[in-house]
Amino acid sequence: MILAEDKAGNQLYVSSGTVYIHLKAKQQTRKIGVLKDGNLYIRRKKEHIFRKFNAYGFNLALIKSLGLDANIVVKQEAGDTLKTTASNILEHGKILNYLKDGFETQIFMPIGNFTL
């Protein structure tokens, strides 16, 4: 099932509960996370932190497609679990566009805006 497609033709889709993105310019597919009961579950390693904002990045189209009340649960490599909602990410996140580099538009949520 296709969740969203951006203006560059990148597609977000769900297969057996797993969310993937197909990057058209790079002809590459990557796993993003798992959708369960309308909530998104993601694993992140330390190198996924965007140091400029001390934030984790999320696909903007995916966050918008989930609905404002959807929970986003990030399981960090160190074992901590961070939680927030799609509306909190949209309210406090910073949007950066990587379309010219063959990637998608992302929204970066500062780690301090999550709850543990």
C-alpha cells in the first residue's frame, strides 16, 4: 500500500506492516520502520543523530500521512526509548529538503522535545 509520494517521485509504502521508501533518483529502497495500530516504531543508531540540531530526522510525507495523534516511538541503540506524536514533530521540527541530492524532504525533531 502506497502511503505517500513526493514531487520527486519518491514513494513511501507499507508491506506487511513495514514502512519503506523508494528513492526514485537513486533507484534505492530503504526500510524506515514498522507501523502497528497507527503508530510508527523506528530504531536509530547514534550516527543517525543530526548534530547541527541534536535531532533525529523523519520523512516529512510519512509524518504528515500518519495523522496528528499518531505516536512515534524511537528505540535508540543505547536502549533508551523516545516517544512523541506526529503533531509534536510537525510543531517543533525543522524541515530540510534533500531532493536535489536524490533524497526526500525530512523534518528533524530535537531529542530534547521527545519524552522518555
